[in-house]
Amino acid sequence: MYRVIIIGAGIVGLSIARVLSRFENLKITVIDKNPDVGWGVSKANTSIIHPCHEEDPDKHPLRTKLCLEGHNIWYKWVRELDIPNRWPGEIIVATNEDEYHVLKHYLELARRNNVPGVRIVDGEELFKLEPSINRSSIAGLYAPSAGSIDPVQACIALAENNVDNGVRFVLGEKVVDIVVKDKHVKEVVTNNNVYEADIVINAAGLFADEIARMVGINDYIIYPRRGQYILFDKTASPKPDKIIHTTPTPKTKGVYVLKTIEETLLIGPTAEDLSIEEKEANIVTKEGISFILENAKKIIEKLPPMNLVIRTFTGIRPEPPNGSYILRFHEEPWGFVEAAGIRSPGLTAAPAIAYYIKNLISQHIDLKLKKKWIRIRKGIIKIKDLSRIERNNLIKQNPKYGRIICQCMGVSEAEILEAINRMRKIGVKETTLDGIKFRTHSMYGRCQGTFCRPLISLIVSRETGLEPWKVSFKGGNSTYGIGFVKELFMKR
Ligand SMILES: Cc1cc2nc3c(=O)[nH]c(=O)nc-3n(C[C@H](O)[C@H](O)[C@H](O)COP(=O)(O)OP(=O)(O)OC[C@H]3O[C@@H](n4cnc5c(N)ncnc54)[C@H](O)[C@@H]3O)c2cc1C
């Protein structure tokens, strides 16, 4: 039996855990410093499963291959793991002659990468294909295979399925050291514990370079590249059905305008190179917001009014040297494996990266397939997605489905209770509001939780024994003010 420790419960680490959990001679533990899964880079991105006609096979042959393979695996995984998804296709919109030439370049890449159905569309056909595109646009490159998934729900689904297949999770512990003995990895040290390991997989996203340095590997630095977003309420219109975006640049795939899985309107991101000290600079800036609005306006006929903005947020890309993924099994120290520098299209490529890492490991140890492996996971039943008859039947069985807690998103008490149970199942030590939000999409709507958060806190308090004013957004001290109000009240 080989003890495998995966550092990082992002989309990459969790995908690797899924693929490795098929082997009976691996005992897998996933460690993450966050209190829950998917709270790193995987939480805040554009959520596109890219068709991969924007990947250049000459510059990045491995990235291109993994993007194409990952895209195909997601078709299967979203069904097996019940991950919210949609496959509307995407259009790169050209607004002038220069951009039209850019379309031709990506059309050629589509041909070389064998991306199906990609074609240039112009004139009335363009506006018929996507009526919300700005009428001054001159053409678009349509890629019908583009899709979008809910990235945090994907992480949660993978984690739940991993637990069903024997993977253990250690959440809320930061890896601070890796002990090497006789040129082999031996122990992973966290701020709380020491875990013995025969194989250590570094899937630590933005911090993979810091993990590598713990075993003396110094040959790369991961730089942060920030992306800011604006999210509009689901009543905002127009909302393109197709995913549309401006022409890509060497740094980014452009500014996107898309309808999210929850039918809100998302625009962004920016692409700002930050310094090495700014890996956690999750701030939204005035310049960033102006940049997004200016670019989005070029390709969409009309932007919704700003009073329909419900949130602005930021994601930070882990940029490796030359944009190349770092995927390797080290002989020295033996057993140190890296899935590092997974920048965009890392969400798309993650399942293929997982198989690539499995193949690297299988070159060093004999992997034995399990006789029984659970492929399927079911998500939380959402009362709002059911027909009237189904809804009534469910409420008869469990009246808590009839008690709607989040009015904006139509989320019931039963769904919140289910989320709390599922968090326990994967080893979440402290039930957080964000954990409930990502699992149920409560607090996602127009009021962003202003109305339902106190009710949800009371439910969490009842179920966990935590005092309501200690229920936090993200664990620890990140309470949202009830505690402060209580303190003021007591002082009076
Ligand atoms: C703005 C933006 C837009 C993007 N858009 C897309 C897109 O549309 N499509 C697409 O395919 N890709 C996209 N990407 C890329 C994609 O999001 C990433 O490639 C992917 O999420 C990387 O996943 P990861 O698992 O490597 O990293 P992470 O999700 O960051 O996971 C790493 C984990 O390691 C943990 N960790 C770090 N250090 C330690 C430590 N010392 N101890 C314990 N745990 C540790 C972190 O807490 C984190 O949870 C985008 C990225 C950004 C930022």
C-alpha cells in the first residue's frame, strides 16, 4: 500500500484524487489549508469548458493536448457527478478589421486542433445566432462545443465522490514542511499534524512554488495574474445565450459576457500581472471595473443598468514560467509529484491532468485497479428545479422542503440541512455560510444574503451547537456582524 498525500483541494487536486481512487494499493489523503474544498483559484473564474481553439499546439503542445482531452472528459464527468453544466457554444466577437484577422488565426488553430464545427459567422447570421451582440460588430468565430460548469460545485461533487471511494480529507490545515529521508519523501507536516507519505502530489495552485521549495526544488516561480468580475442579478437583460467574448490577447482569452449556470449575468475578467507578494490581493479596483465595462460594451448591444450589479469579485491566476504546466514525477526526492502552474484553461484541462499524473505515477509503481469503484454521485435536490407535482410529493415526505429560506434563489430549509450534512461527510470541521452558499446557491441572488443569512445562521447554530453570532462566512473570525451587534447590546 502506498500512502499518497495530495496538497490542494482545488479542481486539479480533486480530479487527481478521483482518478487515483480507482486503485486499491493507494491510500489517499487530500490536505487543504482552507476550511472547505475549492476555495482557492478554482472558486473564482469564468467557468468555461473551453473548446480549445485558443490553444497554440506549437507554443504549448502539452497544454493544448490536455485542454482537448479535458474538454471531452468533462462531458462524461458532469453526468456521472451531477455537476450543473450548460453547453451553449461561444462566439469571439470582432469589432474591426484587425480583430477579424485574429478570428482567422483562431479558425486555423481550430482546424489544427480538430475542434469540431468552428466557423466564422457574419452579417445577419451573427445577430440571429446571438441577438444580444453589438450591432456594430463585423463578425464572430463560433465554436459550438464551448460549455460552462459551476466550478465550486464541481469541486464539491468530486470531493463527495472521492470520500465514497475511500479518500480522506484534512481541511483547514496548512502544509508547512515536507520531510525527505534517504532521498524519498517521508512526511507532510501541517500546522497541526504530521502525516506519513510515500508519494506527495503538489497541487497547491498559486502556492505550488512554495511547496516545491520545501523539498529543495527552486526552478520556478508562480506569479499571480488577477482577474476582476462584475455579476448582475438574474433579472438583468439582455443576457446572451451563447458565451461571447472579445478577441484574445497573449495574456488572456478576452473579456467575457455570459449567462452563468444560475442565470445571472457575468462580465470579466481583467488580466493584471501582480508582484510575487500579491498572491492574495483579491481586491476589486475602479480601473478594473472600468476596463471590464468598456470591453463588454464593445461586444454586447446594451449593458444592464448598474443598479442590477449584485457583486464584484476577483480571481487570481497562477502563472507559471512561459505559461507551461509543470507536470512531473521527481526521482529526487523520489515520490514528489507536481501538478503546478495550472493556469487557464486549467478548469477545462483538470481531468486530463489527473490522468497524466496517474500515468506518471504508474511508470514508477505498479497500480492495481479496485474491484469496486463508485462512479456516480448525486447532487442536492433543488426544490426550485422540480415540477409542481414533484415538489408537492417531496414536501409531503419532508415539510422542510416547503420552508423557503432564501427567497431570491428559492432555497428550502431541507436543502440547507442537506448541505450541512454533506460538509460533515467530507470532513469540513466548521460549517460556514460560504460552504452553504456554494452548495445550495442560497445567498447568491439579488439581496446577496441580506435577508436569509440570519435565518441560515440560526439553522447552522441549531444543527452544530455553535452560537449564532459565531457562525462565520469563511471560518474563524470572519463573522458578519451579529457578534459585533451583540457586544454593543451587552455593553448598554
Ligand atoms: C480569473 C480567472 C479566470 C479563469 N477562467 C477559466 C476558464 O474559464 N476556464 C478554464 O478552464 N480555466 C479558467 N481559469 C483557470 C482555472 O481556474 C485554474 O487553472 C484552476 O482553478 C487551478 O486549479 P488548482 O487546483 O491548480 O488551484 P486551486 O484551486 O488554487 O487549488 C489549490 C489549493 O491548494 C491549497 N493550498 C495552497 N497552499 C497550501 C498549503 N501550504 N497547505 C495546504 N493547502 C494549500 C489552496 O488552499 C487551494 O485550495 C481561470 C482562472 C482565473 C483566476
